[in-house]
Amino acid sequence: MINHEPRGLLATTVHPLTILSRRTAEAGAAYFAIVFAVGFALGTVRTLFLAPRLGEQLAVVIELPIMLGASWIACGWVLRRWHVAAGVGSRLTMGAIAFALLIIAEATLSLTAFDRSLIDYFRELTTPHGLIGLAGQIVFALMPLLHRR
């Protein structure tokens, strides 16, 4: 059996940007996962209990500060745990990855759990409560940039 593994200098040389990019991507995925889990729980409470009694818009307005607070805490923990560089590029990349994963997860959940089309999902974002939620998601995406170590 022939070993095709690189040896010598090639085996141990890893470009520093590769490590930083991977770390930033992992941090974005972790940030998304934590906040999505919290949002799934709060969204269930909002959908089943608050929205039927108070209306969708007020329910989202009540949920949003809780989600942003949870996002702030999760973001700080992820930044420290993954040692994400303080530069604008790394922080924006982390937020963009988390935001993209969030939109994909929400659209998938909308399609599978609520039997809505993708067009319906995006149309929902143009309603008053959808725009409030989208604004919160944009703040969520920018939070790594706004967060100081």
C-alpha cells in the first residue's frame, strides 16, 4: 500500500488565513445554532400563546428584545470561545455566515413544518411583523461587529 500523505514541510505548513477563515466559519455556525435553538423555543411560545392573544406584530415586538439579548450573550461567548479576530472582515464574515444559515433554516422550517412555499416565506418578511423580525435578524448578523471583547 502506497502512502500518498504529504511529508516534510508540506505536511506541517498551513496558511494562517486558512485557520482564521475556518475558525470564523465555525464561529458563525455555532452562533447561528445557539441563537436558532433559543429562537425556536421562543418562536413556539410566540406562535402558540402570544400571537393568538395579542396579534402577530405585538408578539414579535415582545419577543425581539429577548432574542437580541440572547444573541448578544451567545455572540460574546462564541467570539471568546473561537477567538475570532477583532477585524471588520472576520466579524462581518461570522455574522454573514450566521445570517445565511438562519435564513436557510427558517425557509426550510417554513417549507417542511408549516407547508408554505418559498414565495410565501419571503412574502411574510414584507409584512409589518416580518419586517420587524427581519430588522432583528440584521442586527443579529451585525452583532459580531458591534460586540467588543
